[in-house]
Amino acid sequence: MRIWILIFVGGGIGSLCRYLVSRWINNTVVSTFPYGTFLVNVTGCFLIGFFVFYFTDARFGVTSLQWRLFLVTGICGGFTTFSAFSYENVQLFESNQVFTFLAYTFGSVVLGLLATFGGVLIARAI
């Protein structure tokens, strides 16, 4: 039951952070490109890579699983928004914004993978 609470609380924190970051970016930058979701996805990918490889059994012992569930499954799961990413891509494609659709799709995938790898490298170096 404690694990469920950790995931539940982390998911709520992640969802609220996603909303606040995305809203702030979208209110700051005027563009058809969905910068808020883009930033959240790339940041979330970095954090997942970092948390998974930083919170290891060797470093945190028996509490490492609890930390990973709270941070990765909970916070990052609530924070990352690939469902919103998918929906926004459908909207861009249906409105014939093909260049924006392609830039958003490939930029998210490539930068997301690079950010995850960067998180892994930093976590391993610490």
C-alpha cells in the first residue's frame, strides 16, 4: 500500500508540474509549435534517465526501489506528456502544418533520446 501512495503522490506532483511548466511556456512563447509540451517531454526524458541510473541499489540500498517508484513512475509518469504529444501531432497534421508536425515529432524523439542518455551519463558520473 505504501508503494501505491508513493506513486500516487508523485504522479500528482508530476502532473501539476507539467501543467504549470506547459502553461508558463505557452503563455510566454507565441507560436504554433507546442513548446510547452516539447520542453516537458525532453525534460522528463532527462529526469527519467537520471533517476533510473542514480537511484540504484548500490547507492541507496533497500530504499532505491521506493525512490525510483516515487520519482520515475510517479513524478516522471505524471510529468511527461506523450499522450498530449500524440494528440498535438494529429492536430498539426490535420491542419496541414506538415513542417511543424515533422519538426515537433523528430525533435521530440531525437532530443528526448539525447536528454535521457545525458541523464544516464550524469548519474553514472556522480
